[in-house]
Amino acid sequence: MKQGLRLAALFALALGMVTFARAADDDAAARRQEIDAAAQETLDALFKAQPATRAVYDKAAGYAVFSATKAGFIVSGGAGTGIAANKSTGARTYMRMGTGGIGLGIGAQRYSIVILFETDAHFNRFVQGGWDSSATAEAAAGQEGVAVRSSFVDGVQLYQITDKGLMAHADVSGTRFWPVAELN
């Protein structure tokens, strides 16, 4: 009788573990779909706001798209999630970002970042965490007098989109990007 109870308990435990693992897989799949959809919406918004950015995207070996929130009062911090995609292989890496700094601002802002990589080497350095985010990248803007760049700066082109539109300058200094193990 005790042997039967032990077997039943082990079976129930194993079934529970399988159910938990399947639920975690389902949650990860749902989160990946959310990130993919947000990235596509951001790309669509970028191409609509500045159709000329499509040519830079078409030349890119890969891209990354992040949705983020940044807030602060003298000291600022922010976080976000996104995806890095290699255009030639189709490989997708789900990632997080964190940013911090000191400044005179106060408040909070939601924004999206699109990073285009000229070569596979630039893309791979980013995905592996070897990208130098202390560099400030010039971005395109929808305002008169600010032209969309048709080429890469040091192998990278960066765009920041806020609820007010495409920003003329995007600063990613003090920002770290890393892969999310549970989503990859």
C-alpha cells in the first residue's frame, strides 16, 4: 500500500513539474509574441514617419528594437525589452536593456529605440554584449531642416521614437543590453 502511495505521489509530482514547465513555455511563447508585435509596430511607425529610413533598414545586416521607460529626478534610470534580429539568418535574440544617468530632468518617458547594424560583425557584437553603448548616435527626425541619414555611423544607425514622434538625436550612453535566457 505504501509503495502504491509513493508511486502515486511521484507520478503527481512529475505531472505537476511537466505542467509547470509547459506553462512556463507557454508564458515565454506569449511574451515573445508580444515583443515581436511591439517591434513590428515600432518599425512600421518609423517607416511611416520617415520613409527614407526604409533604405537604411534594407541595407542593414540586422536590427534591434526596444520598448523602454525612463524616469528620474536628477538621477535617472530606465529599462526595456526588445529583440535583435539577424536579417540574413532570421535568428532572433530576445533582450533586455537598462539605462542610468545623472541630469537636470524630472519626469518619465516611454520610448522605443530602433538600432540598425551595417554588418554581421556589428550585429554580433551587440547581441554578445560587446557593443559600446557609450557612443551617442545621430538619429533621423521628422522635423524640417533635419535630414534622414542615408548611411551608418560607425556601423550603426539609431532612431528613438517617443509619443511626440521621431527624435533628432538619440543618446544611449550608460545603457546596457543583454539576452534574456528564459525567452531564448
